[in-house]
Amino acid sequence: MRQATVAFLLLVGIAFQANLAAAGGGRTQLTAQEVRQIFIGKPWRNNVGTFLFRRDGTYHYERQWSGKSWDGHYRMSKEGVLIGNTTRYTFYRNGDGSYTYYHSRNGKYYPAEPGG
């Protein structure tokens, strides 16, 4: 009985670890300094368009396939989250060194490729 309990707890622990890894994907949130260095003042791409968050607190986004574009204002939190009128952008470094951002309005993660 004791061995079955230990085995069960071990399996629960492994499943919990796997769930954490899948949810976080090995991501580490970037600091405000890292976001400034990598994503501010330089164009970067997601899977469908190009962003430019300017140092003056404005941004421009252009969608590739439709040619539509949006302009707006943002501010950066002390944690490095970019906060626009309707969306927060939280940037992460993935385990393989690539970048991802979380789009709060959509509730999804997207690739973030510096260099637009």
C-alpha cells in the first residue's frame, strides 16, 4: 500500500512539473531594461506584422497581409510590460533564446522577432 501511495505521489508530481513546463514553455519574463534594449526604438515582427514602439511613447503597427496599420501611445511599467490603451504586451525569452510576447487582449502568446 505504501509503495502504491509513493508511486501515485510521484506520478502526480511528474504531471504537475510537465504542466508547469507546458504553461510556461521555459519562458523568462524580460526586465524593463531588456525590453528597452531589444524592442524599443527598433522594429520587430510578430507572425502577421511589424511593430515599432518608439522611445517617445508612441507606437506603430502594420499588418503584413492587409496593409492596415494602427498608431497609438504606450507606457512601460517598472516590470517591463508595455501598456497601451487596450492591450498589455509582456515579453519573454524562451528556452531556445527566441522571444515571445503575451497579448493581454487576446490572451495568447505570439513570436516576437527583433529586426522587423
